[in-house]
Amino acid sequence: MTAQGDVADHQWVDDHAGPVVRPYAVTGGRARPVTGTFDLISLVTATRADVAPEVGLGPEHLAIVGLCQRMLSVAEVAAHLDLPVGTVRVLLGDLVARNLVQIREPNTTVGLPDHSIFEAVINGLRAL
């Protein structure tokens, strides 16, 4: 092998993790999930305890199902798998489409003041 070939091979291997796979390879080049948007604090729960490998499911899909036997947020899933959140969102879309996970979206309207309060504050600030 040439020194140049050794350098190129070394770029694809991490000392601790082994071969490095770019996120787009994990998602098949997709940047958006087939379904859902998945907020960072959306909660993910597996619908089944055991999932056999199926066509179209990679090891990352199976890892998500395994992790989500207890409820986790999308951000926690990404952290546990050491994958970018965008990649995890695509994988979650695949799993939701196969009914392997359920997503509970955060309730964003709980505890927020009425718009009239914001308008009053803005008008008060303008008056200053």
C-alpha cells in the first residue's frame, strides 16, 4: 500500500468506535422523516418489546426500539446513539410508519398567557 492509501483508509476508522459511517449512509441519503417532525422534547416509546430484523430496518432502528422500552425524548435518543438529531428524526419517521414506536408531542399551549397580555406589554413598551 502507498502512504496515500493508508491516510485515506485511516480517515474512515475511529480509534474507539471502529469504522465511521456518515449519517446520510444511516438514513439512505434522506434528510427528512417520512412522517412527523419530532420536536427535541417529543417523547418516544416502543410499541413492542422485541423486534426482529426486517427489510429496511438497520441496526440503528433496532437500537432505538431497544432504547425506547422506557420513554425517552428525541434528544436523549440522539445522545444515547451518538447520532445527529436530524438523523434520529429520519429513523423515527421510519419506525412510526411501521408502528414500532409512538411519539408524544409536547403540549406547547399549557401555561402560556393569552395573546392579549403580549399585546398589552408591547403597547406599554411603545408608550415608554
